[in-house]
Amino acid sequence: MGNVDWKQYPGQRFYDELLNASGIPREAAKPLCDILSSFTPQELNERKIAAEVAIRTMGITFTVYSEGSTIDRAWPFDIVPRIIPANEWRAVEAGLKQRVDALNLFIDDLYHDQKVIKDGVFPEEVLAQSVNFRPQCMGIDPPHGVWAHICGSDLVRDGNGTIYVLEDNLRVPSGVSYMLENRNVTKRVLPELFATGRILPLDDYPAQLYDMLASMSPRPGDEPQIVVLTPGIYNSAYYEHAYLAQQMGVELVQGSDLMVDDDDVVHMHTVDGLKRVDVIYRRVDDLFLDPEAFIPDSLLGTPGLMRAWRAGKVALTNAPGAGVADDKVVYAFVPKLIEYYLDQKPLIPNVPSYLCMFEDDRRYVLEHLHELVVKPANESGGYGMLIGPRATEEERQEFARRIEADPRNYMAQPTLALSTAPTLFDGTPEPRHVDLRPFILSGTETHVTMGGLTRVALVKDSLVVNSSQGGGSKDTWIVETEGE
């Protein structure tokens, strides 16, 4: 068996992250491609097996819900990293900061004066039918005016190499632990590649997260008591909740571990008695957070949390109600919101979008269902959407009925020719579609992770990258090139 030959790589149908249209490695990817070319397929396979063993040994899992049961699976990982040149990343980073700044101003406005609606920039009917708008949050002033402290914005690249924002995740975005663990595993199985010094290190995300959470404390000057609030072991992201709590050196708690006293102060039950809590990084959805304010029979939250938050006695991140901007219909207005709040042109474009609530858009969508991707406004994880070109006529007709019945709940976008990256199968690289989820932390300052979680569709020709739907992931390298 010979070594890996990139000339045999069949990646020319789409923009490829590592190789150009002639099959020649891009400048930032050349050292990686040279080293991979020196391996035989058998040697590459051995490295892949070593990665799988490391993942099992480190206990990196995610939970799949299937037919009424929950299954813990080893994290699906591909050892060939995705590479982005550092100069391109700096432009992306600036665009993500701009976007999250505008979204935080927008959320704050919606829970206060709603100037954006009065000025005719954002339709009142979109807000009126938002399932994530929380009237309980009206008039609340979170620290620094920040509502979405942790944002995961999904980026895609199209056939021309243009990077777009596909959606913003502002409720309880997950995946950052896998981004960090992907780097740890890659260092174990491809250590020679890190010797070049060109791969920019992943910033110490747990330390940055801790500092951001601490800056929210209502008792500045004291050592803040921070906790991570999890729904429990059956949540699909429980591995991440435990990982981040352990990395930050803070307690992992469930709703029943906390109580709110008559002075609206939150305490944690400990073996030494009650201990005051200042900041809660909550991984529980709004509606389950506080049975006093939301769903009365929820056992996942703690009665009185909203009271304590409103009184300024505890900080909640992300703030309840931040999900009002985590709506695929609101997404279509973000470029306008950036211009309205910041008086700037968007640095990263949106994917062109059609909103079924508008008659002309709806007519266009219904006439072009065979070529569009249709998404419900508030689903996540790739659920409930229609990929028109891959759907049957019957499925398209069913979606047309859903759109007609509830137009506000649907939006559509062109089917993008997502970029690909080489992914190993039996020791041979094959192109598979990828996206990217960087994470943005907003506190007194805004930080963007150095890269993000690259998700890869492991099924040939599939565009669905979510791990819950059979996708996997790769390490993401931000690489300095010659002359930088």
C-alpha cells in the first residue's frame, strides 16, 4: 500500500478547506498535507484507532435519544484537522464580536423601550409570536447590559469560499467542551504537527469563562461563589456540564441543591450548611428554571430564582429571555439590527433568507420547495427541517401544508454548497461537508475562541453535521502562514 496521494482526492465539486480546485494544498494546510502524505493508509488508520482509544479512556461521550431510550456514545471524531488561515480568522473574529454586541443591545431593547419596533426596524408581529420572549424579564437590567453571555454562532462556507453566519445560538449553546477535547486528542495522535509553532493555541476557555462569570457577581470584591446548574445526568450535554464545572473548579448542582430565602438570596445546600451563591451558569432552559415564574411543576429548577435575579442578588448566565434572539426568523433581521444599533455594515453576511410570514416570500418558498432548505423558527439540532432537493414529493407537500397553517414559524434558505474537508475512511481521505461553531463570551469584554467546533457530516453527500443526527467533529486549527 502506498502513501496518501492528494492527487487522488476527489474534492473538486465543492470548496475544500485544505485543497484548492487543482487538488494542491492551500498555503496554511501545506505542512499538514505533507505530513499526512508521508503516512500509509495503514499508519493513518492506526492513528485513528489511537484517537478512538483516547476518547474512550478520557470518557468523552454524548447522549443520543432514540426510540424512548437514552444511549451514551463515544464522541465521533476525525483526526484530520480543519485549517483556517489566521488572517482570515481575524476578520471572522471581528464580525462575530460585532454581531453579538448588536444582539445584546437588541435583547436589552426588547425588554425595555422596544425602540427597534417603534422605529419600524423590527416587526411587532414577529415579537408577538415569539415563543422565547419572556414577559417576566421586562425591565430587568442584567450586569453590563449583557443577556447572551455565551453565544455559539454557526458558520458555513459556500462554493465561492464566502463565510456566512447560518444561525445564532443564544439560549444554552453547547459543544465547547468537545472543541477543547478535540485539541487534546489531536495533540496525542499527531504530536509532530504541533512542533511547527504555527498552530495558534486554544485560549484557556475555562479560565476565560470563569473570569466572565465572576465579573457578573453582585458582590464585587468578594470571592464569588459560582455554580453550574445542570438538568442532570440524562441531559444530552451532561458530559459538558460536568467537564466545565470541573475545569473551572466550581460546584455542579441541580435545582434541588439550591434554595432562595425570604431576602431573595440564593443558597446552596452543602455538608457544612447553606452557602450563598452569586453566579449561576445555567444549562437548564428558561421554562424549567423557576416553577414560581414559569412551569409550576418543573423539578429541574429552583423556586424563586427569577425573584433573586430581578432583585440583583444573583447573576444568571445566559440571562433568561436571551432566547428571544435565538429564533430563525429574528436571524433574518440581524444585518438590519447591526446597522440600527451600531451604525455599521455587517462584517459577516447572513445566508439569504425568505420569511414565510411575508406573502411574497411565502409564495416564492412554496413554488421552490424542491430547491430550498426550510426550517422551523425555534427548533435546534437539525430537527424538523426540510432539505428540499433531498425530500420526496410527499414530504414537500406535507411541509407546504405546515407553512400554510403557521407561516410565522417557517423560514427558508437556498441549499448551500457547503465546503468540505478531507475525512478519513479506511485510511483514505474523502471529502465530507463541514460547518463551524465558534463560541463568543460577553462580559466586561468580548472574547472569541481561537477557532471553534468543526462539525462534519460523516455520511457521504449528507449536509447534516449535528452529532444527534450522525455527524462527527474535527479539531480546528487557526494557522499563521509565511510572512505573518
